[in-house]
Amino acid sequence: MTHRSLTPPAAAAVVLTAMASVLVAHQPAQAAADRIRLGSASDVSRSMWNGPAFTMNGAGGIVTASMSRAVDEIRGGTGSLDVVVLAGSAPTSGSRTPECDTITGLPGVNSCTTWTLTTAGDGDNSQMNTDVRNAEFVYFAGGDQCRYAAWKGTALETSVEAVVAKGGGSGGGSAGHHINSPIVYDACNGSVTSAEALANPYDRYVSFTTGMFTWANYGAVINDSHFVTRDRMGRTMSFLARAVKDGLAPGGSAWGVGVEEGGGSLFLDRNGMATQYGKDAYVVLADHQPEQAVDRKPLTYSGFKIWRLTPGSTFDFRNRPTCGYYLRSVTNGVTDANLYNGTPVTDCGTQGGGSTVAESEPNDTRDTADDATALASPGTLTGSMKSTSDRDYFKVSAAAGQTVSVNCAVPTAYDADVYWLDANGGTLTRSVNDGAGTDESLSFTRTASGTGTYYLDVEAYSGSGTAAYSCTLTRS
């Protein structure tokens, strides 16, 4: 829980002056709900949107970089869209619309409407739900996530889901970050510290809401905010152990996503690829039952897997990595040292993986790439150039400091080239030797921290045939 970010009075005056030509509609709505609209009085109408997209912020305020990317991806770089900000309480000073003040200044935004809803029943406010359904992005402000959890089962829950389903998006900061995970630490009994949660995972302050929002590629996640500044790694560990022990997470594994305040924001695209902005975030995995997680006893859990995401790094939530983490444990409520830094494990390529991945058509785009992220090292990628325009994509991963080497044996039936691409499809290195049957080789070292997602693109240059190429991939 936190108070909403406020625009100081002086800054608010500047904002209002700059927006003198922008329509500001303020009107009380039904019951305790309050509505303030900035920008155009008319909603955008369009048949198709390019999302979903999500922003998960470590504090309540808008992070311009990630919000701008969400706006651009949802509208496909053309036209404009409408945003609704939902808040459970009004700011106590400064601007009454701090989030919309920032959002309306972004390119591609037609309007931004702030709704302050102070009761659970406000989730069924008809005008508010109309505004939400007509919007393309819904942002939950900072505040108290227990108030947001109270909207479960109201029309508002369905309305937000409809925005995402049509290709829009959702997001939030602090409390708004919490509510966007499928397992919500709701703080309805009060906020818990790491020390309290580690001393007793069943402390009365540890309570959850489930079954509200479950976004694609983001399953079994518990969000946490203000992560490093308020030292919340310990409580996230306790939350995850509880989720596994109590069966809250399907499949017996639970994931924590903790985002730091001060500009930290995790952007999630429609393919489940996350990019970190501003400050660090942490992905924490509990993939086995805790050694001890019972009421009134301290937590014991060995081997939490932790990925540190620095600004600019990526994390694939659709195909979650099996390497690149560091390990930390909790023994009788006491954590290992250095929770927020560690040396990534790089010798885990065989976990969950085999020694060969054979192509399966169609695999001629990044979206349809064959998943080789769990391929053993060394491992083999095989396929064939079935036409002169054939392209085979394989999805792979590399941890910080890891070098991936690829050596391809090409049959005499065709000339094939090999490209190493980043998560967005940009070429980082390539091997384009001339001649049918000429082998190709390349290598790439990840210098950024965390684990990155990459694609190996094998392309026909000339010729075709059913004879198989064989690429040996080695991580070191």
C-alpha cells in the first residue's frame, strides 16, 4: 500500500496552464464515484487493436517510457486511444489527476479519464464501466490494493478483461501493480514486512485474493512493489512458499515479480516478452514444496531461483527460462546474504531439455519459432530448406556473460545462411558463406545482466531440398 503520487501545487498550475486548450470535464457520477476527463470528449472508435500490453510499475506514478511503449504497441503506431485511470482514493493535495496529467501529454493519447471509486459497489457504476469498455488501456493508481480486490465479481472486473481481450491493455503502480497479478497479496488485514512474513508465513497480515485478473503468459505470478527500497524480497519469498504449499499456483510452482520504485517498470508485450525500464526488477521462482511453512513457525525453503532484471534486459514469460538465475535460501526465517545480487548459474542447460530440437513447420517467424531455450549444451538443431524462401527460427536463451556458439553443417542440396537475432528481430551477428554445402558458424556473448531471449534464423539463400542441416549449439 502507498499513497498516490501527487503533482505539487505549483507544478499542477503549470500543467493546467499548458492544457488550457484541452477539454477538462469534471462531474460527479453515481454514488461516491467521481469522474474527471482530460482531452477529447469523444472516444476513439476502431475495429482492431494490436495489444494486449501491460505496464507493471514499482511505484504509483506513470513511467513515461513504458507507458509510451504500451500506447504505441496497442495502437500499432497509428491513430490514438483512450485511457482510464482507476483509483480507490483521491489525492490529498496537488492535482486531482496526477496520472492523467502525464498520460495526456504522450503521443497517441486521445483522452484520459480518472475515476475515483471509494466503495466496492462503485465497481458496478454504469457510466464508469462504459468509459472503461470504450478505453484501450486501464491504469490502476497507487493506493490500497484491498480496495481494488473488493471489485472482484463486479462489472468492473469484466470490463477491464474486455479491454485486454480486444487488444488493449492494463497496468498500474504500487497497489495497481499488485492487482494485475493472478495471485494478489491484498493487504486487507494490513501490510506485512519481510521480517514478519519470514517469521510466520501464515501471519494474519499475509492474505491473498485469487481469480480476479489472469493475463495471458503471466500465470502463477505474485506481484510486489517498492521492492529494494522497502526490502521486500523476504516477504515475496514467504508469499511464494505459501502459494506453493496452499495450491494457489497451478503446476506446483509460483513466481514473484518485484519491481523497484523510483521509475522501475516492467513492460509486457502480447507475446509474453517483458522489458525492464528505469530501475531493477526481480523474478523469483519457488518450484518445490517448502521444507517448513506452517502457522507460527519460521519459513525454511531451499533454493529460490532469482533473476535480476536491470533496465533494458528482457524476460520471456511465455517460455520462462531455465537458466541465468542465482540461488538464495531461507533457514528458520533467516535469509541468505545478498538477496538482491548474485552470480547467475550458467551450467543448467540440461534442466528440462534434450539434446536435439528438430524443426516443426510452420516456424518461419519469431512468433512461431521452435523453442530451444531448454536445449542441452552441447545440443543440436536440425531442419531442412524445403523451398528457396524457407526460413527456420529457433528460440534460444543466454545468461549474463554466457557465450553461445553455433556451427551448422549444410548439405550440398542448398546454400543456407545463419543469423543471430535479438528479441525484437534485429540482427546481432551472422554467417553468410557462399556456396551450396558450405558450412556456417557464429558466436555471441551476452554482456548485459540477466537472461536474454534470442533467435537463430536459418535461411535458404539458394536451392532447396529435404536433406537436413545440423547446427550444434554450445553454451560456455
